[in-house]
Amino acid sequence: MAEPSGRLESDRLDSIRLFQDSVHWEGKVFDVLIKNGCSKEDLVNVSSMLQTIYMCGFEVGKRCVKE
């Protein structure tokens, strides 16, 4: 498969790093929401949205990361 224009193989994340980064940013999102007094219902809704994003991102990402 050809590399996307302007992108080097060494710039790509492996699947473990991609997952670790996702978990890190999910934690940051929840920290901001909790610090700003969001309700438990809001946190559940955000969690559901993030799950959908992860599922879609995983399908695309598995074509874009090294094994």
C-alpha cells in the first residue's frame, strides 16, 4: 500500500500507542467535564459518543497503523 503524500512510515503510530493516546485523551475529556460539574447523565452520553468514535476510528485506524 502506498504511503499518504508527505507522511513517512516513522511518523505512523503503532496500534498500542494509538490506543494509549486514545485512553489518555478520554481521561482529559472526563476531567474537564467533571471539573465543570457535568451531570452523571452527561458523562454517560459522552461515554457513549466516545465509544462510537472509537469504533469508527478503529475501523479506519487499523488500515493506517503498523501491526
